[in-house]
Amino acid sequence: MDHSFPQKVLEHLFSFIDSNKDRNAISLVSKSWYEIERRSRKKIFIGNCYAVSPTTVIKRFPELRSITLKGKPHFADFNLVPDGWGGYVYTWIEAMAVSVPLLEEIRLKRMVVTDESLELIAKSFKNFKVLVFISCDGFSTDGLEAIASNCRNLKELNLQESEVEDLSGDWLCYFPDSYTSLVSLNISCLNNEVNLSALEALLGRCPNLQTLCLNHAVPLDKLPSLLSQCPQLVELGTGVYSTEEMHPDVLSSLITAFSGCKQLKSLSGFWNVLPSYLPALYPICSRLTSLNLSYAIIQSSDIVKLIGQCPNLLRLWVLDYIEDVGLEAVAASCKDLQELRVFPSDPSCLELNNALTERGLVSVSKGCPKLQSVLYFCRQMSNAALSAIAQIRPNLTRFRLCILEPHTPDYLTLQPLDSGFGAIVEHCKDLQRLSLSGLLTDRVFEYIGTHAKKLEMLSVAFAGDSDLGLHYVLSGCENLRKLEIRDCPFGDEALLANAAKLETMRSLWMSSCSVSYGACKLLGQKMPKLNVEVIDESGPPDSRPDSCPVEKLYIYRSIAGPRLDMPGFVWTMGDDSSRKLELDVAGVEAQFRNL
Amino acid sequence: MAEEKSQASSSKMLTLKASDGVLFEVELNIAKEMKTVQAYIDDCEDIETIPIPNVLGKHLAIVIEYIKKTNEEYDAEFEKQWNMDDLQLLLLAANYLNISGLQECLCKAIAKRIENKSPEYVRKVFNIENDHSPEEEAKLRKEYKWAFEGVDKD
């Protein structure tokens, strides 16, 4: 029976369809559904800002209200992407300023924002509500002044882990007295003091504030008065959590302040912890679901006392000061734990840390039945431990192990860690994200290619023996979307043999491997719809023989063609560059003839 | 009998006539929830029987029941009794009769049933013919994958 739905009814129906995946599906149903859907889609996620042009996005989805853009490759977090590489958001803002004046939300990750971009946002979008910059850079507090002055409906300002040129703490004063709509403020990345009285006044007049993440420059003795302005907080990032000397009256004000925050569920901050102030948290520990102590330099015994009172933790981020004994306490107390991240306190130190070993991770795996997501930095690991973890916790979906010293073998058997990671991919059938480390041969990639069928993202460093390793992954991992590789002996063969696979992935990063310039050119020619970008700071790769390996290679699929904003150390391989090469060669030949 | 009399004295009754001729006697305040019916009442004060040409008796009965019983609990369970075909016809009815609460309830229910489904499935349950050419469809599928894929979970 044909139920021809009027357009209005379909629009109303589509307004309840939220996920991009479902929206993509319904737009394929028919031409009229496609038109109705695209004209009503409000939220767009662009996983690679160079995969599509701003014009295409805006033309396709004219009623856009919320855009998420990701820029630099993930390895930028480890300083592997040189400054100036790209990821500029300005062209996107410029295009949207003209055509999408009702834009409300911009969320960016690893993109370069400028003060000009911020000024343009501030003056172009009258109903602007959400600004989230995760690991971004390129702007200063001057840009924030523009946002504060003009965005009357701003709900969220989140600068998580961004690098901001902190020129003045007075930008907060630019929020007018009439501004009351703040729901979430994260300024934890700022280096300097913000104007505290302006902050306090702001907090006091924003009754819907739920998230407040301060920076380390906010002194602890100011925290109680700030909190008294917003006792309804759900998420708090403290400033520095110590004073030069312990003051009992600071402690008692803290206790009063925290006790007043009846909705508080998530804590972070804790730069410089003075343990005598930790008891102020005890009244709220039982409600905590998320605790981020990854900046906190505190001893294991103090962490244990705190965590012992947090039975409802779902997420724990902590430094390796927690030690195995601390993780045993987590395993005993935090039965609902879903995510554990243990960061290195001193990554450059090469000495073995006997206090934080594989045993800590095994304890948590054994004790926490809901554990799904692990990021673990350590200095030793064994196949036995990995195998145990895999068998006890087959529900892991994210497993990132970072053994700090490259090529570290199983410390018990001195064997590679192939079988340990093999067990992980074999047992954890829903594994979506995996980071490898330690001594690994091609064998581990064979296991991964065979078993890791749901794997979407793989990070590899200092692993493998030959091209076979890369070949196993590219030919076996059906759902692979992102692959990032550094310092592995992978070369031309596997890459060229699996060229078609690259069109099924978002991106491939390879640095300090053995891929030759000639192979890059060939790949660029063979796969015109991929952007094959060679990054080489030592000079133009065509000034060296084709057989020379390139420094870095970033390959991604795109419907926008080669990008136009490349710096001098990035070259796109493909028809254009080979034509350029032919012209250059002809030019050189001509010069020879003239000699 | 006594019940009906007291109803008659407390509020006016109205007759709705479904497309298949089935008649429904409803209280005025129930009928008023259907904005289309309300418009009839506003325009013709003395009207007693209102024709509802687009809605079958079966579905009009369900709509009336919904209006009488709607609350959070009822709404949550409401859609579970009906198959996709009925849900769609009910949505068309709710749209024609202009009952916003019911429209919302039905839209949510239908949206949920097509969550995570393929375009082929959606075409089938809505009985829609695919008029994209194979090339057009391939191009769209590629663009979605390459440019507009789903979110990254962290």
C-alpha cells in the first residue's frame, strides 16, 4: 500500500532521526527523500577536513546548524606533524559565515584556528551556541575577547588541550553583565591567570552552568568562593590543588564547598596536589563517575585512600604513581569501571619502574568486569599477562598499550610480544582500536589480519620485519579506517599491492618507514582519487633518486581533490606532479642543450 | 444508561464519521484535541456529525483512545502494539487530524524502527521505489563514506 507522505510529515519524521549513519541511509531511499533529508540535516561530522570542500558541504546541507571537523593526523599529538602542515579552519568559517548564518555549533579537533576565525565567528553567527576546540592551536586570548563580547547565546566554550597564546586574563571580562547562558566552560589549557572576580561574577549569573574546568593558575584558596557561585556543577576541573603551606581554614572551606555540590560527578585538574587537602573530596567521592588525576603528582597511598571511596567510578585517568598496588585497590573498589588510562610520569626515564608493571593492568582486568577501554603506559609486559587479560576481558573495545622503550621483549621469556597481542585480537572480537608496542615481528600482523575483523584504528611503532606485516593488516582488516605507522620496515610492495584498500579507509600515515619516493609517485598516479602527500622537511624529494625513502607519508581519500593550502614541505603525488616532473625534466634537458 | 446521561449533561457529544462509514461518538473536549475537527466546530457551531474522509474506522478508534489515555506511561507502550503499516497510517491520520502529541509519539516510534537499517529495508517498509539511477546511488554512497561518515568514538 502506498502511503505517500506529505513533505511536512517526512520532515517531522526525519527530525527524530539523529545519527548520520541513519540519515545517510534514508537519503538513499529515493530522490524525494534525498532532497527532504539533505535540506533538514542539522548536524555534520567531517572526520577529515580535507576529504570534502566547505562549498560541497554547505551546498548539500544548507540548514546546517552543527559541524564537527577534524584536521591533523593523530600522530600530531606526538609532534610528528611539522608546524604549518595545515588543518586551517578559516576557509570553512568564511564559507559558512556567508551561507549558513544560523550556524550554532562548531567542534574542532587538531585544527589551526586564528583570531581572525574567532572574530569572524563572533560577528557572523547571531545564534552561536557551542565552541569546542580540542587540541587546536593558532589563536590567542584576543580571539576569545571577540567571542565573549558578541556571542550572546553561547552555551559552551571548551578549549580542552589547545595551545592558546595567553596575552591577558581579562578576556573573561568581555562577557557582558547581561550574559547568563553559559552551561560549559573549559579553560584548563590556559597558562596565565584569568581575571578571577570576572570569573566569579560570570559563574554567579549563569544558573545553568554544569561544567567548569579551571586552569592551574587558579589558586586553591579561591576555589571555595568560586564553587559557592555554582553549586549545581556536574563536572569540575580544579586549579592547582595545593597552597604553599597547609591551611586548615582552606581545608574547611573546601569541605563546605564540595559538600554543597550535590550533583558533582566528574573531577579533573589537580595540578600539584597537597595530600592534606584530599579529604575535602571525601564527601563527594561516592557520587563520582569520572576522575582525572593525570596531572596529579601524588603518592600511591594517597590515591588509594581516595579511590577506595569511589565505588561508582566509570572512568579513571591517572599517572603511573598509582603503581600496581593502587591498581589492585581500583580492582577491588571500582567494580563498574569502564575506562582506565595510566600515563607516564617521566616518559624519558629509561629505568625500569618496578612499582607499575603489567601486574597492575592484569589486576584491573580481573577485578573490573565492565572494563572496555584501556590506555596503559608501562615499561614491561609479558605474553602471559596479555593472554590473561585477553581471556578475562573479551569485552575490550579499545586497547592501547605503550611500552615506553621500543623493541622491548616479553620480560620473562625475552620473546616478542606477538602471541600476547595475538590473544588480544583473537579473544576481543569487538576490538575497535588497538595500539601496539614492544618487540613485534610480522607474526603479530598476521594475527591482526586474521582476527581483528572489527578493528577500525591501528597504531604501530617500531614493529615488524618486512612488508608482509603491512600486507597482513591491509588485506585482512576489513573494517580498518585509520592506520598510523612510524619507524617500521614497511616499504613499497605491500603499499602498492594493497592500493585499492586505501580507498576504503579514511587515512594512512607512515613516517620513518621505507616507502620510496618512486612508489609514492606511482601510487598517486594509480589512485587519482587519493591524496598521496609526501612530507619532507629535508628538501624536494625529486632532488633525490626515486629509490630514496620519504620522511613521512599521509594518504587519504577525498572528494575534494588535492588540497591547495600545502606548505613548502608537502607535495601531492599524482598526475599534476608527474606532469610537473616532466616539465622540470624538459627544462633541465633544455638547459643542458644550451651549454 | 445513567452514565451516558450524566456525560450528556456535563459535555456536548459529537459524532465523527470515518472514511468507511463507522461512526464514533466523542466528547467535545476529546474532539477538540484534533485541531482539524476543532476548525470544523469553530466554523459551523451547530455541526453534529463531522466527516473524516481520510481515516479508516479502525485507525480513528485508536486515535480516539490515544487522546483519552495519553500520558507518559501510555505513550511509551502505545506504539508497541502496532505494525509498521498501521503506524504509518496512524501518522497520516494524526497529521490530517492535526494532533501534535500523537504525531510526535508516532514519529519517534517509526524513527526508532528504521534505526540502523539499510536503505533497502526502509524502501520496503514504506513501499517506495528507488528512483536513483545506479550511478547516482553509487556516487552518493561513496560521498557518504568518504566525506560524511558517522562519528568517531573516542
